[in-house]
Amino acid sequence: MTMQILLIAVFIIIGVSMRQIKQHHRGIVYFLGKYTKVIEPGWHIVVPILQSLDVINLSHPEASQVIAKIQTNGYIDEEIYKKVINK
């Protein structure tokens, strides 16, 4: 009985620790709030309490068509830039 509880606890901890980074994404790993590394697509282990993970989408978005107040058509190509500063 004790061994079953221990195995269940280990599987839960491993399940919470495993993170998947998809294609066209990158992950930024923080250890206690400080930047440590950038991870590539694939499966990675992140320690739940000590490390946190931000996933950034690097795919190029499609241009969106908009209509201005003066009834003209235009296209907006949005991009968001994120800069990591280690203080």
C-alpha cells in the first residue's frame, strides 16, 4: 500500500514537471525569478516550485484588414517584442 502511494506521488511530480515546447515557440526558464536559459522545442523538465517557464510564440502573424474612420482599407501586421533583462 505504501509503495503504491509512493509510486503515485512520483508519477504526479514527474507529470507536473514535464513541459512541452511546440514548434515556432521558445521557452524562457526563470529560477526563483531570475533568467537562466532559453529552451528549444521539445520536452523539458521544469522544477515546479523553484523554476517558472514563459512560452513565447515566434511565428509571424498574418496581416489583418481594418477599415479606418475615413472609410479606407488598410492592413495591420502586429508584432510584439520582448526583451529579457537580468537584474
